[in-house]
Amino acid sequence: MNTTDKKFRRRAEARPDEMLDAALAVFSEKGFAATKVDEVARRAGVSKGTVYLYFPSKEALMEGIVRRAVAPIAERAVPDMAQFEGDPRLPIAMLVHTLQNLLADPHNLAVPRLILREIMNFPAIAELYRREVLGKVIPALTALVARGVASGQLRKIDPEMTVRSIVGPIVAHVALSEVFGVRPEEGLALDRLVENHLDILFHGISPAGGEETP
């Protein structure tokens, strides 16, 4: 394969990501309903037909955006939680820090911001997010907490409700900041939120006289 062929292949491989970047930008600016595929194509610098070669509909573009954003969690964090045996606070902390690192990137933060703004008007987006994100994370996290309770490494807490206590503050923090504009003086301040959240969480779920927070 010559140099020109290699460059062409790399360019072709990059096109789906370029189209998803363009779709995310236009969706964020105009809203999902008002966006036309032609506008995504123009932003990506390709023809409308080229977009349809990779994504057969506007909904497929949104699905691609969500799947790409949650890939680090779906591919790494969820399997790690499912296989983990030991103090469950460690993978819980790793999951929360993974979310922190993802959301610290403005490009990634644009995805939950878009979902939160569109979710009430477009139930299909809610179902997509439930299937691709919540449907994978919540069962693995619930089972992890249940194993911790059974082993005595966590207090006798309700695993299902505890999962809501683990992810709820992060969801609420992002919604307050990105939907309602209520945020700390220095901005999103995810590092402060996560440090405070884990401190409160682990003091609440750890057995009395247990080890220090990991």
C-alpha cells in the first residue's frame, strides 16, 4: 500500500468521528429537532450522501454520539465492576473518577448537556441513554454493592437505593450547572464535588469501625 492509499484510509476511518463531532456541535447550537442532516454535512465538510453512508438518520447520529461518549465506561468500568472481588469502595471510587475525567473535557460534557435538554421532548433519546448507559452501569454497580454487603465490607444497606446515592449527586450537579446555570464560582468544579461526594458516601456506607476511605 502506497502513502496516498494509507492517507486515504486514515481519512476514511476518521470520517465517522468527524461527522459525530459536527452533529454534536449543531445539535448543541440548534437543538435536535431543528437540526437538518444537510447542516451536519456542511459542518463536517462532506456531502449529505456521505453522512447517510455512515449514519442512516439523524437519530443514528445521536445514537453514535451517545455510544462514543460512554465507551470508556461500557468497555472498562462496567466489566471491572462485574469481575471485582474485594472492597467495593475501590471500584466505586474508580467509576466516579472516570466520570469526573470524562466530564472535565468540554467536548464530553456537551453530551449529557444535550441529553438533559432534549430528553423530555424526545423519549427515544431517553430510551437510548437508558439502554446504552444506565442499563449497563446500574446492574453492575448494584451487584457490586450487594456483594459488599454480603461480605460485610459495607453496612447492611439497600444496594438498589445506594446506587442512586452514588450516581445521583453527579447527575444533579451537571443538571444544576448545565441546564439551570447554577454552579460554583469557579465553574463546574467537578474535582471539589467528587472529593466531597466520596467522603460523605463512604462514611455513610462503610461499616462502623471500618478502614479509612480508599
